[in-house]
Amino acid sequence: MVDALVALTGASAIAWIVLICGRHGFWRCDQKLPQRLEVPSRWPSVVALVPARDEEASIAECLSALAAQTYDGAYSVVVINDNSTDGTSAVARDTARANAGKYPLWVIDAPPLEPGWAGKLWALQHGIGALPRGAEAPDYLWFTDADVIHAPDMLSRLVAKAESRDLAMVSLMVRLACESFWERLLVPAFIFFFQMLYPFRAINAPSSKIAGAAGGCIVLKRRALEDAGGLGAMRDRLIDDCALARIIKENGNAIWLGLAEQSTSLRRYLELSEFWHMVARSAFVQLRHSALLLAVSVIGMVVAFIAAPLVILSSPLHEGVLATLLAAASWFAMTLSYLPCLRYHGLSPSYGVLLPVAAALYLLMTIHSAMRHWTGAGSDWKNRSYVPK
């Protein structure tokens, strides 16, 4: 038994050496928009597209922030009411009238969802279809969620980043609320795991095939989207942001993803059940509905995140000194790599020792996601169900 524990904890320690030294520095949390960016000689035209379904509580604040942008180029905002069942449409129209002034802001209604389309992509597609054509078409599209608020200079900084680096896509992982216990436990871990799967430095390197984005804030060259086949090329993707990044990058374009400092989400996760539902609806989609990938993920999560704490906590039972030392080294490396993410979220380093707990919960959510798929339950979001084919 002791030899098995040594092998297990040794594998865990090696895993963290590989992750820290060989996974593109994912843990550094250093990919952010610089404070000062080169001002382009001409500010290109931009249309912000805001898909909104049942966002009555947040749409007014979102649109007010979009209307307050200090952008010097041609800029307008289009809200696509995606068959909301609450007062989203009325609140959006009231807010549009209240903010009438510097930038055009209008609300349109998307038709009923067509089969084969994911809801958010269907709304965005309808919004794009309502835009001017030819010479009047916008240079950039800004996809932003209806529960996100941006600082007044955010659009200028995003476009300046794209223009200065000739990027087809610039995306920000918006800052999530991190106030309740469950948010403090799970939000930083969510960002940490996302960066592990999609290392930002690799995404931002044209030579790397890794592509990723964060759907809450994406500025995208319209022509690059058209050249890649448009949203119709990925119409059924539930993880639409990374799918979009993939088709844009595979078409020979440079993309960039960073952590936001002045773009924040209004959505709250006060209970574990709320977070659980958010993750379980798409976790198995991320694994391409593969039992093999699920098994590999379970083994990898157990070895990297869960084995070391269990070995240390059970050390009085097995008395394996070497196994305990290897487990301590693994847990220390894990905690150390997590500190930049905790610092970014303004949390105490003491939350670092709880990363294995968060990992265990995410693992259970992923298994639950697989079980939903295998039982035919599919994914559901915003009162829509996407049943697996």
C-alpha cells in the first residue's frame, strides 16, 4: 500500500512540475490590457451586439454602461431580445430612450429559435443580419453579454489593442463577483481551470494552435467572421466563445484573450446549486461527450488535485513518510500556483489550501453533466433545453 501511495503522490508532484513549467505559464494571470495603448490613426466603426434573454434585472445597467462609452469612432448598440419571458424588452427600450444622445441604441426582437441553432448564437445572427451592408457595414462587432458592465473607455482600449496588433479578435474574461462563500471558493478556481485548459499566452501566440475566448466580451473584425463562414459555421455550439475563437484562428487570424480589470459581471452565484447548474449544463460538452475523455479527466483531477490532500490527511493510518512528503510538495506547488489567481480576485492566500475542495466539486459537476447526457436530459439554460442528438 505504501508503495502505491508513493507512486500516486510522486505522479502528483511530477504533474505539478509539468503544469507549472510546461503549460505556457497559465497560472501567472498576466495577460491583461495595458493601461496605455497606441491610438489608431482612424477609429474604425463598431456595433455592439447584446443578446438578451430574461435579463430584466441587469439589462438597464448594462445598456447604460454601453451608452456611456467614450469612443471617438462611429459606434452604435443593438440589443437583440431573444424571446424573453420577462420584462427584458420593455426595460431595454425604456433604457434606450433614456440614453438617447451621443450613440444610436435600439432594440430588435429575434424570431423564434430555429432548430439546429444555440440560442445565443441565433440572437447574434439575427442582430448581424439587421446591420447595414456594403460600405455602411461596421468594421468591428462587439459581442457583450446583457449582464456585463464595462468602464467608459473599454471599447476604445479593446479596439486600440486590435488595431495596434492587427488582431482579428480581442476578448476579455470579465471579472466575476467574488463575495459570497461559494463565489470565493469556486470563481477563482473556475478561472484557474479555464486558464489551465486554454492558456492565455498560447492563445495569444500566432504560432500556437490553441484557441479560446470569453463570450462576455469579444471585439471581432466583421470581415474575419465572414471569411471564416460566419456564425452559421458553428450554429449548434453551446460553448460558443471558444468555438468562435477556433474558427477565427484556424482561418489564419491572430487573436488575443486577457483578464478584465474594468469589465464586471452582474450575475451572482449565492448558492452551490446555481454554480452547479451553470457548470453541469456544458461540462460534458467540453469533453465532446466522450466517455474516454471523461475517464482521463477524472484520473487527471484526482492525481493532480485530490490525491495529495487525502494522503496527508490520512497519514496517521498509513505512516508512509515519503508519500506524505511528496504529497506535501504537491499540495504546496498547487497552492503556490493558485496565488496569482487569488490575488487577481482580491482574496486571501488562505483560500489556496481549499483548491482541492473546489476541484472535487467541479469533478462531481462534470460527472453529473455526463450523467445528464447519458440519460437524455441534455443541457438547459434560460428556459431552453438542448437535448443531445
